Amino acid sequence: MQIVVEMPEESYKLLKNEGVDWLGAEHILNAVANGKPIPSEHGRLKDIDKIERLLDLEKPDNAIAKALKNIIESVPTIIEADQNKDEREVEEEREV
């Protein structure tokens, strides 16, 4: 089974660098208990938002783009986008 867990970055760094104490174990247990299971039959997980930007699917006069957008939207989302992504990361993705 695979799950996605969310925890503060600082907590993760502490756990990674200093090992796990009882308080750290509690963070891990809470993150796992609140984690989101990933369906066992999933395919490759890709950043669809980035793909849409690279293909410029917002062009209204592009029939191929419209068809691709419909296909992409018909596939269920396994993990929602990170709402905490800062502007620097978005700008870096646009430069690629």
C-alpha cells in the first residue's frame, strides 16, 4: 500500500536528520493516520498542471488542445495540487 502523508517540512527535516524520538514518532503516526491512500492500480503520476502549461491548452482556437484538455479532465485526480506552492516554484516551471 502506498499513501501520501502531509507534515510540516521542519518536522520532516528533524525526523530525517536527527532520528525519531517519541515526539517524532507521534508526528509520523498522525501523518500516516491522516494520509491519503493511493489506488493500487494507478499509473504514472505526473504534474498535469505543468503539462497543460507546456502544451498551452488555454488557446481557445486550438482544436487539438481542446481535445487534450477534455481527455485530461476526464481522468480522475489521485492527488490534488499542492496549494502551498510558492511563486518561485511556479516561475521555475514556466521557464522550463
